Amino acid sequence: MRFIDTNVLLYAFAGDSDASDRPEKARAVLAEGDIAFSVQVFQEFFVQATHSRRNDPLTHSEAREAIEALRAFPVQDNTVDIFFQALDIRARFRISLWDANILAAARALGCASVLSEDLNPGQDYGGVTVRNPFR
């Protein structure tokens, strides 16, 4: 199973103003299935996708409907245990707490990889390898 980071979701729901091939690649990743998310990813997606600085912001309802549809896949809740695991990952790999939280959630769900353009592609973060789906 592959864990989907926020940036992949944002590209998947990008409007026509994004001329890159990232939206198409992100949509293909979601269509393949075998994916998982966390509540943190849904929160970050909602904030960024509806932000007025975005070229084509989603409405509150559109973002909510997108998240509701994605609930069909495994979703890791934010828990105190995940938080403390993230603190350990942060210290070990010297990364942001937000990125460490993504890795902790992916590990808790049993995901082999995290699809993201953040972090170091190809690096193994304690059993979870980061893959950049746009390379």
C-alpha cells in the first residue's frame, strides 16, 4: 500500500491553470488504488485547496466532497501514539515534525512507501521509502 502526501492530492485536484503534467500523474496514482491517507493529509489538503491564493481554489463543499470520497481508502487518525512516533522520527532523521507525522502515519498503516515530492526520494525512513511520483 502507498501513502499519499498532501502535495499529490493538491495536484490531483488542480484546475486547468496548471500546465504541467503533475495533475495527470497525480490522478493516475489515485486511480491505481492501493493507497492510504491520514487525517493530517486531509486537513492540509483542505486548507491549501480552498486557499484564496490558489489559482483555482476549491469551494468548501468541493474540498469536503473530495475528502469524503477518499475516505473509502484506509485513513490513519491523528493519535498521541502517532505524535510520539513522529517525534522519534523527527529526531532520528532531522526532518520537520509535519513530515515525520506523515511517515509515522504511513508506518502505522503498514505502507511500504510514501508518494511525495517532499523529503528525499528513494530514502528509507525506518521501513517507509519515499517515492516522487512526478519524476
